[in-house]
Amino acid sequence: MQALNVNLPAILVAAAAAWIFGGGYYGTVGPKWIAALGTTTEALKAQNAGKSTAAKSAPFITSFIAELIMAFVLWGIIFHVGIWTVRAGLISGVVCWAGFVLTTVATNNAYPGRKVMLTVIDSGHWLGVLAIIGAILGGFGPR
């Protein structure tokens, strides 16, 4: 039953670090991301104008929950690999990104004909997220 002995503090720290990274990342590339969406800052503000605070907060809460789930699942993958180092965690995160996230984001953006730059920006964010989560989990160890 050792697999059930999850390192929850490591998972929480990894998810929080990834979430903070996301804020900085999109804070930096925000204008390019908005252009890649094919919209403007003014249009996004107008779209959000009538929303409640809860509705405006929902994407931020959703992303944190997603990062918690990613950290939990990546913890399980690293557990099964059995190598608890920053490097091994980082590699595990990058491999999961390349195999699952990059492919999914690229496919989802290809069908509606979205700009390639949107895929580059969004998948770059998830690369950072999974690399951070993996490195932190690997560094913390199993428990």
C-alpha cells in the first residue's frame, strides 16, 4: 500500500509553484497570446464586463485544480519509475508534456484553424508547468 502514501505537501507545493509560474508566464506573453487568439484586450474586457467575480475567478481556480491533478498523477508516474531526483522528475514532466499535452493542444487548435502561435504559447506554458511540477516532486521524494 505504499502507493497510497502520497507526498501531499510536495504535490501542493508543486501545484502552487506551477500556478504562480502560469501567472508570470501569461503576464509576460499576454499581448501575444491575445493576438494569437485573434482578439483584442478591449474585446476581452467587454466580454468579461457583465460577469460576476466568481465567474471571472473560475478559470484561475480551474487551472489550480488542474495543476493539483497533474501533480498527483505525475507523482504516481514518478513513483512507478522509482527514481526520485530533480532531474528524473523534470524528465518525467517533459516526457508527459510531449506525449500528452503538446499533442492535445496542437490537435485541438488545428481543427478550428487557430494560429500556430496560440499552440506555441499555450503548450509552452504547459511545458513549464509540467517541468516545474516534475522537478519539485522529484526533489521532494516519495515521502
